[in-house]
Amino acid sequence: MNKDRRERLLDVASVIEDAKNQIQDIIEEETEAIDNMPESLQCTDRVMRMNDGIVEMEQLIAYLDTFNETLNKTVENLKPTKNGKVSN
């Protein structure tokens, strides 16, 4: 794979990292919203759904981490070696 396409793949990894950071910000905001709710609302269905959403977003971040790790390994493996061949 040529350098331009490898760089484009790395750009994808950067976009994924940005998305991951935005999701983390949302998790923090949602957690803060839950923490600021009155004690009487802490065990409501709404808060339970909010907590479920936080767990799902945390799982999404883990998936995106795995995706980026795989993408970066792929790019590394596609770099030509000194003899000009792609490493395996």
C-alpha cells in the first residue's frame, strides 16, 4: 500500500480517537447529571436507563480502542520493508 493510503488510514484512526474522546465527555456529563439528581430520584427507571447508557458507551469505547489498535497494526504491516516488500 502506498504512503498516501496508509496516511488516510491513520487519519481514520484519528477521527475514531476524536469520536472516542467525545463519547468519554458525554459519559462524564451523564455521570455528573446522575450525581446531581436528588437522592429520591437515584433509583428511578430513568436513572437506571442512564446508567445502562453509560455502560454501553464504555463498551463502545472499548470497541473503538480495539478497532484503532487493529487499524494501526494493519498500517504498520502494510509499510514496505527495506527491500520494498510489504511485511506480513
